[in-house]
Amino acid sequence: MAVIDEVADRLKTHATALSDVRTAEDLDALSKGTAPKSGTAFVLPYRERAEPNELGMGSFRQLVAVQLLVAIVIRKHDDAQGGKRVSGFDALKDSVESALAGWSIGPEDELFELVSAQAAALGNGVTVYVQTWQTSRYLEK
């Protein structure tokens, strides 16, 4: 199973404050697509960074840092200033952080850690809070 699917499954079972968990291709799709319910989280691919090959003499082992995004949608149409939306972040982000921080997909993988987070207003009473999470995997031959 892919990292994105594993994280989405983990959030579905452990981040109980969320109203729904989906996967998406990119952040642009969130603002242009069908309006998700408030409290919905999207898991999106972000980037992978590879370290040099650790072995020589015909062997291959490369550490790859895998980053993904968890974007939480907050929707309140009666909140022109955004104060109610901002106060709604805490319980949802805490639920995501409790589910992912220190968890690993498999015993050979690094534990997930939070890299950064940022809120962005999408307009029309919608704000998205985006967290960047990182783990790593080995590419071996």
C-alpha cells in the first residue's frame, strides 16, 4: 500500500475529530473542486528527497525522506473575519498530530514527524490548515 493510503487509513481510524479523510492530487484541487464538509482532511503527496547511495561495490541502499501534506478544511460562511475558523483548527490539528506524530508505517520506516504548518484562506468562508509531515524509507537493490 502507498504511503498516502496508509496515512489516510491511519487518520480515518485514529483522528476521530475529523469529519472525513480523503486523498487528493494537489492543493489547487481543494479550492476548485467540490466543497468538502468542514473538518475534512485531505492527504496529498508533497516531495521526496534522496540521500546518496550508502553502499559501494555493486550494492545499493539509499535513504529517501518522504514528505506529505495533511490539509484540513474549515468552513464557516458567517465568519467574515475568519476568527471562528481559526479557533476551529486546534481540535482538528490536535487529532491529526495525535494520530501521526511518532507513528511509523512499518518497522523499517522512520517515525512520522511534523515539519511545518500554515493556514490559508481560500475565500467564500473556507480556510485550509496545511501540515507537512515527514517519514523516510530505504530504496534498496
